[in-house]
Amino acid sequence: MKKLMAAVLALVMALSLAACGGKSDSQDAQSGDSGNKVVKIGVFEPQTGDNGAGGKQEILGMQYANYVQPTVEIGGETYDVKLEIVDNRTTPENGKSAAAELVNRKVSMVLGSYGSGVSMAGGEVFQEAGLPALGTSCTNPQVTAGCDVYFRLAFLDPFQGTVLANYAYKELGVTTAYVLGMLGSDYDQGLVYYFTEAFEGLGGTVVAEDFPEGSANFVSYINNAKAANAGVIFAPVSINYAQLIVEAAAAQGFEGALLGSDTWDSNKVIESATGKDVTSFVTTFYQEGGNPEFDAGIKEWINANPDAKTNNGGNDMVAAVTAIGYDAYFTALEALKIAGSTDPKAVLEALPSVSFEGVTGLIEFDEIGDAKRDAAYIKTANTEAGVWDFVKVQTVG
Amino acid sequence: MSKNVLKIENATMQFGGVVAVDNLNLEINEGEIVALIGPNGAGKTTAFNVVTGVYQPTNGAVWFNGEKIIENHPQGKMKKLYKGQHDGEYTGVIAPTPDKVTKLGMARTFQNIRLWKSQTVFDNVLIAKHCRATSNVFSATFRLNRKEEKEQREHVAELLNTVGLYDVKDELATSLPYGKQRRLEIARALAAEPSLLLLDEPAAGMNPQETDELTAFIGQIRDEFKLTIFLIEHHMNLVMDISDRIYVLDFGKLIAEGTPAEIQNNKRVIDAYLGVADDA
Amino acid sequence: MTMTKKKTIFTAAVLAVLLAACVVVDMLLPSYHIAVVVIKKATVYSLVAVSMNLLNGFTGLFSLGQAGFMLLGAYAYAVLTIPVDKRPGVYQYFDGGALKFSLPEIFTGFMGDTVGSTVGMLLALLVGGVLAALMAYLIGLPVLRLKSDYLAIATLGFAEILRAFFQWNALGPITNGSNLLKSYPTFSHATPYVILAGLMIAIIVLLINSTYGRAFKAIRDDEVAAEAMGINLAKHKRMAFIISSFFAGIGGGMMAMYMGTIAAAPFKSTLTYEILLIVVIGGIGSITGSVIASFLYIFSSEWLLRGLDSGTFLGINAPGIFKNGFRMAVFSVIIMVIVLFFRKGIMGDKELPDLLDKKARKRKKEAAGK
Amino acid sequence: MQQILPYIINGISVGGQYALIAIGYTLVYGILRLINFAHGDVFMVAGLVMVYATTALPFYVALPLVLAATVLLGFTIERVAYKPLRTAPRMSVMISAIGVSYLIQNLAFYITGGVPQPVTRPIPWISENVIILGASTKRVTLVTPILTILLVVVLVYLINHTKIGMAMRAAAKDFETAQLMGIKINAVISMTFVIGSFLAAVGSMLYFTNYPSVAITSGGMPGLKAFVAAVFGGIGSIPGAVVGAFIIGLCEELIKGAGYTTFSDAFTFAILIVVLCVKPTGLFGEKVTDKV
């Protein structure tokens, strides 16, 4: 019995080794189906876990971009672009090995991730390997500040937190805000911090609380907000919790507004809000309709592609993270063109000089590696039509 | 005569409303072999458990080598429930755990053999030496106790030789035949270096020949290790052969004590064993 | 006696070969290579699995608090070693944190860069272990009196409480609240991990084969008999609990080192379950088994079987089946098969040297058959 | 009073949900002395089945299907993962339970793609809003405790007045003797799992109507808390589990209301540890002594 088992285990090991060997061989071949050389771009995104839904939407943008523009001219030669997608499972502890896997697949550059914690964990590996990475919707300042190889397209938490605080205080005329973040999520807590700082700076009062991971019952939190006479509930949480908070707020008859961060800009949240008596506002990078050509193209692609549609949550609504994924892909191509080489080192040197007009606006990096953004779109949930309505472009100040 | 080793004084053990041992008084002197007998369910093993610290008596005390080692009186809910005698005579509480009692010099065997199943014969005996080890966990881990460890191993080898189990020392304890397992359990108890050895039905499940061997064996170790022995047994041949004195329990109460000859002719004992017709 | 000698030589040879292999891997591959990464992770898991085995396998105490003790070790290590100039960045919401020193930096002052920082890092690991041990002492006072499954659930609960504390904003200046700790020094090569974990495991092996280790096994086999033979149950259980937690703390510190960034979130009961299942796969009561199982598990889940999740495996391209989560699904089926049909795991309760000794093998087989 | 009322209403509702899960733990523990770690996951699977079934089928088919599927799952788990280990040490069975929990979660992960599944078609009527005493809430909040009590009354009747109920009580009292007395122990155990899973499925439907999103880890916390409730009430005792669950649910919501939200989960475990150490038999449990 024991021997049999040992043999089986050994066999599994051997086979999987062989499988790996076989796979990496084919990957190392530097020519694709069309006979062109291949340049690999790594996609470092969550497909599972709390941010799985968002990560998948971000990947869609990249895949669509890859479909629109499958080749790139590097140093006078045409290369086929191949996306190497790994799942970082939302959490920092898995991020590290996923990042190592990308380095192992010899990619020229990495795009991602959705979520800051996992990006920081991956950043350690990319830094060591000298591999440039372009953060998409990770918004914690430390992602780029503590890491030389990390660049980013999204706006930062201090910016987003301040924008929302301003909007709540000045536009909605609210003086008391209830702030709710998940315990253990650096994304949530970062935004909570900056929002609180800005809102209190304006003269408002903040009641901040947090909920343990895996919570489903938000009823008492909403009641706490009501008890505090809060005019808004600011909950920069991941999509799943956003849905539950919308649900609870509606059930408990919360009369103020819900404020969400970029994570809320998802068709899943809109679905939960549809038909319910809730007001919600979110900040985001992109508003559907901002670039009709892009919208039309990606909708057609999503509708033609059942897998993509499933990953987008079952409809063709364009999420901001999809747009940012799309821009990330083209930023990578720009960097490759400027570098004139697929060598990560050259790409790293080329990235700061990238400048082009993406669907989410002009893309240029500052000296830390963050995109220069000074405006965020504010949208509100239209609970009758089940869509996000554009409210305004909000800047700081 | 010789000095008193064990004295059970007015011990009562009550579980809820059930009195398992009722006001037991018993003394054992140095070098004696004393048997505790009685029908099934008479409270013999409970008495053992009280002496060895497994149970805390409800009332009464136990003295060992002239020192009071166990004492208790009814407390809490027991105050109301207590049905025994000598209520209020005891005020102190001394409740050592079984390991402390063993360290004082009392070691026991079990009615249903309780050897350490995954260990070899040698290790079973060696582990019993642990309570006599002076090394702390640090010195033991980093092998600073080599001398002590060596002495222990030598002593165990010697012990196994004495009880005739040396040739099977590397076998698993549970792979031994039944009689040898019994013997091993006694050897293990001896390794704890007791002055009083408590044997709980050492001959249970043995055939007459094995019982005879065991009888001889118990005598042999008593002399060799200068032990006092307190045993529970149902095999009357064995009991009558080796006991110096016998105590008889029935329904938790002591009904007789004396030499084997006296006990054999005691009417109450015979009644207890054979039963008495109610209308007689 | 010759058998013993032979076994020693055999064990030493196997270990030397493994260490040499690790050194070679380190020389040939860059530190971010997946092979190096998985060796590091597997090594850390080995240590933690062995520490859990010491408690669950050798002492028979079913504790599920491992993640909590690892959390303590990991935080102690990270908090004590983040360089002072990086602290404002890490503790961005807490004014640079409460601690204004870093152990490795203190030691570099008078011992030179390499030696000093290594000493500082090792000391931080040790502090993590000691903290975990202290916590184990405190927890153990009430909890160790409980019987098997109650003990399991109580320790599990304790680990969850500890996690909430570490994420509490009021402790933010030390723990950084819900936010990551990062930028602390780590060993980039695999060899230091292997040597460190190897040493720790060696100490555990020495303990298990000492008179105290034998007492632990006696408690596992039969608590009542152990107590009757003069083994103080409370004392020995506490001892095993504290020692196991100490090594879990050190393992946690090494986990922090391996991960590069640390937060309380990963130290959930899921982590404890994962380690427990590794122990089961290896064989409850076998150190060698725990180590082998750790390597098998980590190598296949992090590296070799990744194909199961990403569309192509063994050259078969079936994105419909080989999609996200398939790998873990396959794993859990294998684990259930082991739990139900191969209850002894890979090694049963045998150790590396036993592989040489046919008699021992047979004997242990009998034992397992009982 | 007006301030605290919503917390109490919610707490009672949460308690009802925990109670339905806790009964599963307490029944199984009563007979097998096993913490069925997979029970929380069975609860989660019921939620998933509900999500899928309600999107595809009308409610009068979907809801019975959820009950049937969950009961089948509970039954299968017992037959496959616990029955073969009947004579094995307790630790093996517990490990098997943890393994099953791991397996269910990973399979659910594979099927759902690791993304929480929103309940898109909640059960009508009970998911609607109502206003009681000035506080708005979903109707399910009020339905849960009532339904819970109703089910418990039926269950207690079953256990006290039917043959299988008597067999269950006998098996809980003394497993081996019950077997010797000719009770078909496997049937009794299967029945225990069937009842436990059935109640978990009902609880699941109520729970996920209230909090309409099913993640693969959704079963973990409610499961653990229900277990704590079972211990608190005295494991093995059905009324104990129910009372314990209501107390835990109320305390939890009041703790949140008092502003200690960071420790709302930790608090439950603190209760557990205190109860285990101070009164391991819980409120209504019976004392079990080991024989030497």
C-alpha cells in the first residue's frame, strides 16, 4: 500500500515536471503563429478572492486592447504581443509567488494589479528582478513610493479621499460622515484615513468603524450611521461588501447618501442598487460615454465573446477598471516602442517618457511614477435604469 | 512491628448520590503484601483511585509513610448530598495529582492494561523513569544530561533482565503476549522506584499456569526491591498464597479483615460472595 | 550499535546532499526564480508543520492556534527590523510608528554590515519566538485543561481574537493596523532559510528523542497511564504547547521574511488547516513526513501544478476544465483520499533513519496496524 | 429605546439564523462527539444552490430543490467521510471534517470562479421591506426567529415522541449500548445529518435573503459562531443551542451598536473561551466523566 502510494506520488511529480518542462519550452520559442517574434506582457491581476470580479474586468480591458492591437513595432521589427495572465488571488501572500511566476515566464513588463496590498507584495519581487510594472487601479501611495520599478495609472488615495470629502461636504452639504472600512484591508483603511483627514479639515465630523473580514451582516453598521446622524456613509470597500452595504442601507431605510471609491464602479453594485431606495455616489477614472468609439468597440467585443461577458458580470456595461486596463496595455506598447527592445531594463528606462492620450485621459508619469491626474469623475447610481449617471468632474480644491 | 506505610483513614468516595466507598479504614505496614478483595462493583478500584490521586475522596484522609498526603471534606453541592460518616471531622484539603503521588513513592498498574501502545518494551519502562530525572527540558534537549540518561538506560536494562523481558526489549509493547504485557506493566511501575506497589487485578484474564508464575513473580519482586504491595485480585488462589493480610469490601464498606485463614472462614465474606437469600 | 552508527551516517549524508543541492540552486538561479521562491516557502512551512506535529502528533494535543502564534512571530520580526528611514513610509497613517529603532541597524553599528544585520534579524526572529511562547503560556493556563476538540476550537478562537487585535487601529503605531508592514530586510537566497529551519527542526528532533519527548509521547498514547507513572500532565502539556508555539513564532518570522510584506489577514484559520493537512499528508508523528509533505505540497501547489489553473496541463489544452481553482480542488480530493484511505500519510510515524532499518519498519508497521 | 430597538430586532434575527445552524452542530456532537467542521460549508453550499436554482427555476421548484440538495450533501458527507472512520481515533475524524470543509470550499471556488455570487432573485415577500415601530427592516428579519422557534418545536416533538427520536436520544446517551440494544446506529447518525442539513438549508435561505451575497467563505464565520452558540448552550442540548444562539446573536449586534465593531467577531470567541474554561458543560449541558 505504502509503496503504491509512493509510486503514485512520484509519478505525479514526474509528470508535472515534464508538463512544466514542455510548457516552458514552447513559451521560450520566440516566434508566434504568424511568424513574428513574440513580446510577452505579464498580467498580474486577481481573478479570485474579494477582488476577483474587479480584476477580471480589468483583464478584459487588456484583452480587448490586445484584440484591437495585437502587434507592436519594436526597433523596426513587428512583434506579436502575448499576454501572460496569472492570478494573484487578491492577497499579498499569494501575490509573491504569482509575481515570481511572471518573472519566470520572462515577460518584458507587468500590468496590474487591482488592489494595493497585493501590488506591494508583488513589487518586492519585480524590484528584485528589475522588471517594470504598471499599476492599474492600485491607489495606495506606497505602491510606487517604495518601489523604483512600479508606475501607476490610477489616481492616489489622498487624491480620491480628498475629492470625496470635498464632494460630501461642499456639494452634498453634509457635516457628519460615517466611515466604514474592512479590518485588515489596507485599501479600505488608506482611503478611510485620507477621507477622514480631509473631511475633518473642512470642519466636518467623522465616525469611523470597521468590520471583520467575511462579514455579511451590515445592518448594525447602518444603524450606527443613523444613530450618529450621518449624512453620508463612506465605505471604500470591495465590490462584494459594497453590494451588501447597499442592500442593508436600503433595508434599514438609510436616508443619506452612500459614498463609494473606485471599487464601487461596477455593474454588480449597480445591480444591487437597482430598484431600491438608495442614493450613492462614486469616484472613478472613466465614465461610460467618455470615448464613444472605445465604448462601442468593447461592447461589441464583449457581446461577441461569452467568456468575456461572464467575466464582466453578465452584461456589457463598461467599468472604469476595464478602461484603465485598456490604457495600461497601450501604455506598455508605447514604452516598448520607445525602448526599442523587449529587455525589461530598457522598458523601465523608457516608461517615464511615455506620453499619450488614453481613453481615461492624458497619460504621463511624474517623478515617483504616478500618472498625473487632477480630476476624478463622480457618478451616481440611477436606481431606476440600473446605470451609472455622470454627475461631474471633481478636482481638489 | 514494622512501620506503617499506607493508612486510609475514614475515606468516603461519593459520586453524586452514590456512595462508592464508604468510610474505609485500612493500614499497610512495610514489607507486607495486602490484598483488597470483594465482589464486582464493591469499590475496590475506586479505593485505588482515591489512594493514587485519580479521584479526590469526598471525605477522609490518606497517609503515606507517616505523612498525610490526601485529605478532603464535603464541599459545595456535596455538603447537602453527603451521606457518609465523620462529617465535619476533616477541614483541610490536600489533593495531589496522580503524578505527585507517584513521585512520593507509590506506583500502580491498571485493571485493563494501559501500556503506551506505540512504544517499545524498553521505552515503556524508560519513560517511567522520567519522573525521577533531574534534568530540565533544555539540558535534556541539548544532551547535557548524558550521564543521567546512560544511568537510566542501564537501570532499565537491569530491570528488564530481572523481570525476564530483556530479550523482547525492542518489540512493541502491544505485540507481547498477554501475560508478558502484565509483567511489563509491573516492570514499568517498578521503574518509577516506588516503595509501595499497587496492583489492580494483576492476574485478570490469566490461565492457572500464568497465575502461578505471577504469584511467584510478585513474591520475587517484593523481596528483590524491598517493596510493600497492595493488590486487588479475584484469583483466590493467588490471594491466599501470597497475602499477609486481606481486606474485604462489599458495597463500598469494609466487611472483614484478617489473615487469609481468617478470611476464608468469615461468614460475612462468604455471604457477600455467594449471596444470602433475603428471607433466610 | 552499528545500526545506530549507520543510521547517523545515512541521515547526515542525506541532509548534506540536500543542503548542497540547495546551495547549487542558489548559485545557479537568481533569487526571484520560482524554484528559489518555492524552496523558501516550503522550508518555512516545514518548520511550522514540524512545530505543529510536535504538539498534535507527538503530544496528542489537538491545537489549532498555529496561525495565531505565527502572526505574533511575523509581526515581531517585521516591526523590529524595518529600517528607521523607511518607517515614515511604512507607517504612513501613524506618523512613522512608535518604535524608532531597528535591530539590524543597531547591530551594524558595531559589527559591520553583513554580520550586524544578520545578527539583528536573527535576534528579531528569536524575539518573535519568545513572544509566541509567552503568549502560549498565558493562553495555556486556561485552555490546556480542555479535552481534544474543545481545545482545538478554543485555540482556533484565540488565534482569531489575536488577529483582530493586530488589526486594531489603536495599536496602529506598532502593528500598522490593517496596513502592510514592508521594507524590512530579508534573506534573498534559499540557503539561509534551509539552514535556519534545519537547525530549528534539529532541535525539535533532539527534544523529541530526549526524556521529555518520550514523556510527550506517553501522554499521547495514554494520558492516564502517563500521569500514573509520575508525568505531570499540566506541566508537560504546557511545555509542549510553549515549545511548539515558540517554533511556530520563529516560523512566522521566517514567513514574514519570505513574503516580504506582512499583514494580519493571511494568518487565518485557513492557514492552520493548511498546515494541519500537510502534517496529515506527511504522517502524524513523523518529522520527516512533515518536511517531505511540506515540500511536495508547496512545490506542486505553487509551481508544478499551476497548469491545472491556467488552461494547459500535461500538454492537454482544456481551458474549460483547467480553470481557476481546479488545482486546489484536485488537491483537496487527494487530501481526502489520504485522510480516508491512507491514514498513516506518507511516512506513518517513521523517520528518515528508519528507512535503513527493516526491522524498525516492520515493527512500526505492526504498530500502525493495531 | 428607539435607539436600541433596531439592534435588538436584528440581534434576534441573527440569533435565529445561528440557531438553525447550531442545531446541526449540537445533534452531531451529541451522538458522534465530533465537531462537524464542514457544517458551515454545507450552509454555504445551500446558499450557492439557492443562487443558481432561483435564477433558473421558479421558486416553488427551486426552494425544495435547495432543501433536497443540502440534505443529500449532508448525508453524503457523513457516509463518505465519517462513517469509514467510526472506529478511528477522534482526531482522525476531526481531521476528516476539516478536510471535507477544505474540499467543499475548494470545489465551490472552482465552480464559482472564486467570486462571490450575488443573490439576484431573492425570495419574494420575505425580502421586502417593512416598518416596525418606526424602524425599517426586511421582513425576513421578523420571519427568521418565528420560523426558527416553530422548527425547533417540531424537532423537539420529533425527538421526544417518535421512534427515531428515541433512538437518537439513546445513541446520544450511550453510543455503544444503543448499538447493542439493536438500534441501527448508522441510520440514526444519517438521520442526524439529514435533520442538521435540512435546518442549515432553511437557515441558509433566510440568511442569504437577508445578506444577499454568497462567497465561498460565507459559511465559515456563521458556522463557527453557531458552534460557539451550541457550546454556550451546552453541546448536545437542542434548547441550549437555540437559547445560546439567540444570546450570541443579540450580544454580537449590541457590541456592534456599542461601537466595538473591530471586535465583533473576536468577542464571540472570547465568550467561547470563557464558557469552556468556566463552565464547559454550558447552560444546559450534561456532565460527562471519563472512566479510568
